[in-house]
Amino acid sequence: MLALLQRVKEARVEIAGEVVGTIDAGLLVLVCAERGDSEATGDKLLAKILKLRVFSDEAGKMNRSVQDVGGGLLIVSQFTLAADTTGGNRPSFTNAAPPEDGRRLYEDFVTRARAAHPVVQTGQFAADMQVHLVNDGPVTIPMRMQV
């Protein structure tokens, strides 16, 4: 499972001009299920995200997690994270999970995030979304989790 985390001051997702998810300070989590991923992969990824120390402490060091600072999570599905650009000029997405598996794993990831963290907002799977964010730092962390 792939994720791209962005520490944000604020972020929101719009679909057809309507805001469907919004957070103040926290993490924008772009997530992609790959072929062979399972719910266990998502669990492992979520546990790492919730404990990842990317927020500053009093000394200015990245020493606090999203849980420590009470930040929000905005979770957005993004199959293009699985892009393979090694051959030619058009990315291949064959490493991404098939849509039905991707939807199931994304929805499971969101359900588990909501059970583990108090502020979770989302986009909509397979929708044409516009993501607005104010990247804080900027801090952007790519993650790949395998079980």
C-alpha cells in the first residue's frame, strides 16, 4: 500500500464545486492500494501514519505525531501513486489494485482510521476531486507498506 503524507495547515477536497472533506492542521494522506495488498497492509500503514513524528515540538524538532498534536487526517484515494514511468512517456498503472479491491481496501482503511483517530475526513473513491492544501514546512513523506 502506498501513501503520500503532507503536513498541512489546512486542506480540503471538492467534488463538482462542493466541499466533501476538510481539516485544519494535520495530515493530508493520499493513499493507493496495490495488487496483493490486504487489510493487514492497511492496518500496518495506518499504525505507522498515526505514530509518525512529523510535527514540531517546543524545540522545533519533528518529534510529535498527528495523535500527539490532535491534528486531523484528510484521506484521499489516489491510484496514480502506483504509476510506473520506466517505459515510455505514458505512466502505467498496472501495479494499482483493481478498482473493486482498491475501493474495498480504501474504505476499510478509512473505517479503521475513524476508529483510531478523532478527526478523519475523506474524499470520494474514484471521483474527479480537487484537493486544496496549505503544505506546512513543506513536509511531504512518501510511504510504501508491505506485509
